[in-house]
Amino acid sequence: MNHLIRLSREAVAPEIERPSPDRLIAGDPVHTSWNLEERDGLFCGIWQSTPGKWRVRYEEWEYIRILEGHSILTSAAGEAVTLRAGDSWIIRPGFEGTWEVIETTVKDYVIRL
């Protein structure tokens, strides 16, 4: 077993999906994920989305680091946070709001269920 895994889009085949129609607000965002680790309720990899806006609801804990692009994460209470390359955030379970991709955004992530 290799104990070191480099975060790389070339390491695994991508998974491509879109937000469900009941969550979509604007545009036609395409989400591409390169899931590099999935074990014991832990997921990590790289995610990319093209422009659009959709509703989000987090039941899991997620650490993100924005690698490229520009997005806006807005809470249900209306508090907006701009996400740009170099930014790192923790999204705690229970967060509800919207994710809007202004410019194609790439992030790496660690999710804990």
C-alpha cells in the first residue's frame, strides 16, 4: 500500500455530474470530481465546477482550498463569502445557502462524514 498520494487530476478517472434540478438556480454548472481517497467516512480529492448557481446543504464537515477561479458562497441568512485562489475554509455541518461559480473554480477538499 502506498502511504503517500499526490493530489493530481491525472491520478484517477473523473466523475462528472450536475446539480439536481430542484437545487439549480442559474446556469448549467458541470461538476467534475477526482476522488483520490474514500475510506472510513473520509473523502478527499479535487473538484471543479463551471459557472452557475445552486442551493447547498452540508451534512458533512469539509475543508476546502481554492486552487483556481472565483466563487461566492452565501449562507441562508444572506452572508456572502468570496472564494478565490489561495483561500482556505472549513464548512461545518448544517451550513445551508447557495454556491455560485462566477469563474470556473477548482478546489481541493477533505470531507469527513
